[in-house]
Amino acid sequence: MPLDTADDPYAVPEFLAPRIDALGLRGNVRDLVDNGYTVIQDPVAHALTDRVREAILRLAEETAPPRTGQSAALLLGRDPVFSEAVLVPRLLALVEFLVGRGAILSQLTSSIRGEGAAPLVLHADNSWFPAPFPNWEIMATACWVTDAFTREGGCTSIVPGTHALKRHPSEEECRALDGLVPILAPRGSLCLWDGSVWHGNYPRETPGQRVVMHMTYTRAGFAPVEDYSHLDEAWLAGQPEGVRDLLGRNLFLGSTTIGSGGADPVKLRHTQRIARSEKA
Ligand SMILES: O=C(O)CCC(=O)C(=O)O
Ligand SMILES: [Fe+2]
């Protein structure tokens, strides 16, 4: 017998319920179900925060221009702290609540925003999927707050409850920003949301740097069944047109390098054109 009944909106799968209870996460589960996001306090995360921040600032200097000092990407493996960071117990339990047992890491990157940084436009992280989104979540994103999240400091902004709409915001909704609220959180917090809820961030109006680690997890089923990364450019050169597309090599997915610090912009635009519409 499952521990919770199917008609309980806050039901937690049987495999996860003991961990959710042991870690005291029922309130976070309610936040995720009701609002699409939650703020996690985990002693493991608090203990790692200084190291996470220091490593991001150091590694961002290895990012090539124009993003030097603004982001460090592909973080796992670049400092031992990141192997501990991706496994923070309260985070991982809630990630598995959102995207299932055996969730996989999709992205571990960071952003450094200084005074005057422009706001991030409203979006749902299910960016590469058309609406309506399925009833189950595809993505789970956490922002690791390494200095306090305040409105003036350019914290994440969110429209609570929009995850229930199961679609992307329209251009009009991105302009109107109805219902937008700041996620206020002390240093060391993890702000976690599902891939459906609409969010962005506020401009930064204060001196200093907002350093955030962005952690995205997805369902195990989204990994390709076979890994063709050994098929290189030399091999592709002799192949029929279309093989490159089928291997996803024209998509931005997988295009981030340590030097670039982010996605290939040409591939990103191509992916934006094709992923949510049938327009070529
Ligand atoms: O930088 C932020 O506050 C939010 C970034 C964001 O949209 C994300 O990590 O999904
Ligand atoms: Fe996002």
C-alpha cells in the first residue's frame, strides 16, 4: 500500500516518503505542489556555501571573453566541492519528488551579476518543450544562494502558482509581470522550482556581486539511450545530410564548453526556432 492516497495532492511516492519525513520536508512538498517553488535550508548546503562561491569566482576567470568573470559553466569535476554540492540531501530528495527516482544532472553552471545587471525575462524552464506540459514535471532547477537574495540585489522573481497552467508565458504576460514576487532567501539557501513555473530575476541595484549556482536535474528517461559522442567531426564530414541533426549536433544542448561559459549562441537560436514550434 502506498503511504499516501492517490487523491492527496501532497502525496509522496512510497520510495521517497521515509526520506521526506526524516529530513522534515513535508512543508517544502506543500510549497512545490501549491506554488511551484520552495526555499530549502540544508545544513550541508550552508556548510559548503563559502567554498561554492569561492570556486565559482575563481573558475569564472577561466571563462574566455566576453563572459570572463560573469559565468563558470560545466562545473562538475572542476572543483571537489561540486560533487558534494549536487548531492545535498534535502535538495536531492525534493528533486526526486519533482522529476523522479534516478534523476540525472542536466546542468551545473553559475552566474555572477554586478550592479546594473539587467533583469532576466520571465520564462518556464521547460524551454525546449511545447505546451501543454505533461502532468508530471520534466525539469527541476535550484539556485544556490551564495549571498542573500533581496529584491534590490537582483534576486529571482517568480509568479507563484503558474506551474498549474502547464504552458509558457505569452509575450504580453512577460511584459505585464502580474503576480510577480521576489524569492527572498538568506545566504546558503537553495531555491528550487519545477520546470513549469514562470520566473526570471530583478535588476541588480546594489554594489557587489550576486553569485548563484544554477543546478538543473531532469528525468532519467531524457538521457539518450546510446552515446554517440565518439563520432567526431571527421566522421560526420562523410555522412549524409541529416545525420548531424539526428545526433543533436546542431542543437545548443551539449554545446557548452569551459571556455565559452555557456551555450553556443548560433545553436541556441536554432534550438529556440525549432524546439517549440514547427517553424524551420
Ligand atoms: O538567476 C536567477 O535568479 C534565475 C535564473 C533562472 O531562470 C534559472 O536558473 O532557471
Ligand atoms: Fe529559469
